[in-house]
Amino acid sequence: MRKKIVAGNWKCNTTVQEGVELAKAVNELVAKADAKNVVVVLGTPFTHITSVVSAVDASLINVAAQNCAAEAKGAFTGEVSAAMVKSTGATHVILGHSERREYYGETSEILNKKVALALANGLTPIYCCGEALSIREANEQNAYVKTQLEETIFNLSAEDFSKLAIAYEPIWAIGTGVTASTAQAQEMLAYIRGLIADKFGKAVAEETSILYGGSCNAKNAPELFAQADIDGGLIGGASLKAEDFLGIITAY
Ligand code: PGA
């Protein structure tokens, strides 16, 4: 059965000390809660990863980077490679977030390199896709997301593809307080699963974890997560408070 995943994306928030406190608080709550069927991931800034990995129980909490370099190593000042991320003890890496595509010019070409390096280094990519409001308003979201997938992770072998998770995050729902309706989210995730089935076969599609992201919180998570194709969430704002995040983890 495919995994249920609740992944926090802290973005550019918290100092190392604050992040460690937050991670410890999440760890403590998860330890007390009955959340064994959910893979919990904390997507922290690079600077925090090593400290957060040491602060949590690895059997309860996984740690993710929010990015990695498109090159393996060398003269790329300021970059952090997939091998470096792996060496911290992180297990996952968020790739292709719309904020990185929009503000840092991440193209499909760049993302293909990042995904390949993440996989080569044994990291699980959480690969993001999703459309802007203008595309949704023109009702072209399906074609847009299909292209995002076809230009990137659909070029992988079925074996490599089966190692990653996908997060659908409509840009108009990120940090806006506007959540996609449960029907909109389920419809898109079912559509994505159908595309995976066409490309890699039904078995691979059934095993792929597809997450929803965009103003997901403890209040709307139960209804979202009850949908057949929603396998969890990628959580921004609500992952910055341990109690709020726990409310999402236990929404199943
Ligand atoms: P949000 O962010 O939950 O604050 O909307 C989600 C994300 O960008 O991953």
C-alpha cells in the first residue's frame, strides 16, 4: 500500500535554535500520538538539517532539504549538493517548489538534473507541481500539470519514478489561506494518478504517494485526506507550530 506522508516545509523560517525546538516539540507530540501509519517529514533550511536530525527520533521523524544543487560538486559557490544533503542524515528533498521555479528560475531542465542527483544519492524527492491562478481560471490546469510532469519526472525509468513522491500545490492556494476545494484537489490528484498509470502502468500509479499542498491545516486536512487519491500533504505555514502540524498528522 502506498505511504501516507505529511511533510512540513518550513521555507526560510526559524533560526537553528528555534528549528531544533520546533522539531523536538513535533517529535514529542508524534511519540505520544498514534501516527504510525503516517510518514512524518520536516523540511528544514540546510543550516538546520544536521541539528534537527540529531534532535529527533529517526523512527518517527524524517528530515528533508528544501532544495539541492543541480551539479554533483565543484566550483558552484553557495550551492549544497545532493551528496551533502544525504550526508546530514536527511532522507528526503523537496524539489520543484513553485517558489523556486518562480523566484529562482528553476526550469524543467534544471529540475531533471536535481531529481537525478537526489535519486543517485538515495534521497526521496518530493516533487512539486501546480498551476498559477490565471491557468486555473482558463481551466487549463490539467494540461499545464501534465506538461510539468512530462518534461521532468515522466522521463525517469519506472524503477526510479517509483522512489519519489509528488506534491500537487496550486500556486493560488499557497500561503493565501485559500485551499483548493476538496473536489478540486481530489480531481487533480486522480488525474495525475491516471497520467502515471498511462505512463508507467497501474501498479506504479497505485504505489505512488501524491500529496496536496496549499493552505492545508488541521481543520481542512481530515476532509482532504479522506479522498481516495490524496495521500497526505505538503504543509507550509501550519508546519511552523507543533500542535497545528500534529493536528494534520493525526487527520487520518
Ligand atoms: P502553505 O504552503 O501551507 O503555507 O500554503 C505550502 C507550501 O508551499 O508547501
